[in-house]
Amino acid sequence: LELAIQTDKPVIIHTRKRELRALEILEELGVKRAVWHCFGGKVALARDIAARGHYFSIPASARRSEAFTRMLQTLPRRQILLETDCPYLGPDKSRLNEPANVTHTAAYAAELWGLAADETFRQLEENFVRFFGVAP
């Protein structure tokens, strides 16, 4: 099976329990712009992947997840995006998630980063614009 991937285009990765293999495949294909959606691997691997320039999107369940909290604390802020992963992974386990809950994740990131909400939103917007190459 041959994959046709334009290595200059952004790639979104969602994998379960095969993160290292997915990284190997991305490298074999020469992919440079990737976002790891709802990364479920070890935080140490996430740091290694971030060192290669890839981004990570963090779901609204970050506050109740030790791994997502550690990712927000240790990964470069310039490589963080937020996601909803609706209808799952909301801030409240007993309710379905919705796009509006992304603000909970942003508030949590601001708290962890020691930034004001507007600075955090600016950082996240800059990250989005930089990665996807779109104007705000």
C-alpha cells in the first residue's frame, strides 16, 4: 500500500496505542507538519515528538487527566492547540462534550501557564494560525 501524502500540508494524527509506529511512518513519509489529536501515549514520547516540531491538541478533559495536564505543563506552548473531541472527553465526565467547552481547556492552560486569559487565547490563536497557515 502506497500512501500519497503531500508533506507540505498539515496532517492530523489520531492513534491508539501505536503512537511510536505512527511517528515512524510520518518520518518515513517526510511529514513535517502534524498535529497529534487527543494523544494517548506517554508524556515522554509527546516531548520527543514536540522536539521534532509537531503540535498537540488537548481536549476539554485536560483538568481531570494527569497526562493532559503534564502535557500542558511541559510541552512548548507554541505547539499546543485545543480540541473538543465531541461528544467525548468533556470537562465533566457525566455529560456529553460540546465545542463551547474548549474555553474550559483554555482557562486551565492559562492557570497552568500563569498567564492571563487574553494572553493564553492570543498564544493559542497564534499557534493555530502558524500551523494551519490561515489568517485570524
